[in-house]
Amino acid sequence: MIDKRHINTIIEIAGWIGVVLVLGSYFLLASGFIHSESWEYHVMILVGAAFVAIVSYRKRSFQPALLNFIFVALAVIALLRLSLQ
């Protein structure tokens, strides 16, 4: 069984991956490599924001947790809209 220390380490790494995904998606958007209507952009935001939200919630930092859960919801809506086109 995985002990609590390893779980905490895995969650911290996921949080940093989330930061890289959110910032990376914005960099790619601002640089013109992807556009705001691409599924890649919204998936990067969805996964990145979810990881950051989980870490924030576990650390009881509720403002960034709420902000990132809202980003997750918006990304899901955008992906559903893209899939219906």
C-alpha cells in the first residue's frame, strides 16, 4: 500500500504539472501556436486547473481552489460546445 508521504508527493507533483499546463496553454495561445477554439487548449486548461484545484483544496486554500474548479467547469463547457459543432 502507498503511504501518506508518497501520496502527498504525487499530489504535489500533479500540482506543478497543473501549473505548467495552465501557463503552457496560455503561452501557446498568446504565441499563436494554438487558438482559443482548439480542443488542445481547453484540455490543457481542464487538466491543469483540476490538478491545481486539488492541491489548493487539500491545503485548504479555498480561493484558488474555487477559481480553478470554475476554470475546469468552463473548460468542460467549451469542450462540449466544440464536440457539438
